[in-house]
Amino acid sequence: MVMPETGRRATSQHLHFTFDDLLKVRIGDEVLPHVETYFALRSLSVPPNAALSDWRALVRPGLGPLLGLLKQLGQWLPSPSALMGLTLGGAHETRAAQLRTGAPGEQLREALNTFWQIGLEPYWRQITAHVRRCQQELRERLAHGGVEDLLSHLPGGSSWQQPVLRLPDERGGEVRLSGHGLRLASSLFHQQRGRRVLELGHGRGQATLYLPAPLSEEDAPTLWGAAAGGERSLAALIGAGRARVLQALTEPRTTGELAQLAGISGPGASQHTAVLRKAGLITTRRERNMAWHELTPLGRAMLTNLEGGAADRRPATVSLLPVPAC
């Protein structure tokens, strides 16, 4: 069994390999719904990642009042296996989640199922294809450069100095793999730096290290736009930055207010409003030294189509999110 050592405080987690461990490094070949759901939940409560901003813009309107509960779960759940246990009605995971959130188990499972159906199921084919491409790149590096070359170039930040792999993690700690090896698994939603997830093996099982499946800001609109159906993806049509500006116009706002709400600079907001105005999606009026921006009927219809589409995907009945047997 893999056992952590807790006597040392550190800002990185140290994985100690034996020769047998190096021979038993494996790369996962599946994309598991409960793993992607776990990291997608975590991404709801951290600062926006540029590569996931389009996804967040598409998904958050449909979550409505469930968003707060889902963010609580994302902050608390310690691992994908804990989420799987909660989803399957495990007594230990359910009690722990109830204590953390104050919500009954059935409400928690219904919220997770809704999140799956709105946030992941419509995009599952694209998510799977992207993660498998990243896993194939890892396999090619392992085949051509060997295991030490692979460990020296893991995505997400790490350093390899035989026999120790150092992972950035604020919790720190020492883990000895003890001859059981290591399984590497990729996740599209695991984009947060400074926090790595290592699931320890039980019995003679391998430990699993979850790695980011890197998604560039440039590729993201294509992925989410293709998944959602291009007509419903604002970001695919007009770009992530302009989509955030448009969605901030729930009421007339100044350029400074738009910049703050969209998380961009003042000059950037001015550039985006100029493009949106030229496209007929907003109007601009000036009062003294301030510019006020407002949606046109076309712009409002585009936003209504986006948010209505997300709401339409909310399931009428609850069916458990798919979790493969382990």
C-alpha cells in the first residue's frame, strides 16, 4: 500500500520512486466522467482560467441557484474517488458532504447530476477527444524518450531528479510508491497550478497522479463552440473577451464598469465595445466624459438564446451521472 509520510512540512509533494516503480509507470487510456466532473467542479470556485472562460460563460447561467452549492462541493471534495462515492450514495462521503454543505444527500446528488448534464454531457465528445490527444502525446514521449524523459516533462509544473518527482502542492509531504508504480491520468478541467491531486493506491493498487490536459486560449473557443453548437456559443462567434463584455451588459454600463466586470483593461474594453458596436450588438452614448454602453435588440436576443439554451439543457428528472466501475 502507498503510504504518505507526514513528518515533514514542505511546499511541494515528493514522490519517491524505486527501480520497480519506474518500470510500472502507466498512462491511462480512458476518460472518466467522474474525474472530469471533479475538476470541473473545482474550476467553478477558482479565479477564471482563460482556456475555460468560454465554458464558464456557457454553463453558469443554467446552474442558477445550484451554483453556490456546487462551488462548496468543489472546494471540499478531496479527490475524484470521493466524488464517485458521494454520487453512488456512499455513507461516509455523503455524511462528510452533508456536514460541509448542510444539504441532504439527495439534494447533493441531484445538484451533481444537473451539473453533469449542463456542464459536461453536451461537450463530452470534444472533452474526450482532447484528453485522449494529450494522453497520446504522453505515450509517445514515453515510447521515444523513456520514463525519465516523461517524468522530466510532465505538464503543469514539476521537476524530476532521480529518484524523486517534486510536484507543486501547498500541502507538501512525502510519498513512497513502494514498488507499485504510478498511473498518470489527464483532465481537461485540471488547469489550476500550485495544487496537484495524487490519489493513493489501496492494497496493491497504483497511485494515480492527475495531470492537466493543456488547452490553449486560442483553441478553447473552437472546442466549446463545436460542442455547444456554433449558433449558441457567443465565444465561438465573437471571441471570449467580447463575450464577457456582452454578458456584463445586463444594464447600461460605462467602459470602466465593463472592464472591471469582464476582467480586462480599460483600453481592451474600449476595443471590444467598438467591435460590438460595429456588429450591431450594442449602442454607445456619451455623457460628459463617460461612454455608456447598452445592448441592442440583436445583442439581447443573442444573449437570451445563449442563456435559454443552457437552461433548456437542465434535466427534468434526475439520473445519476455515469461513473464507470473501478
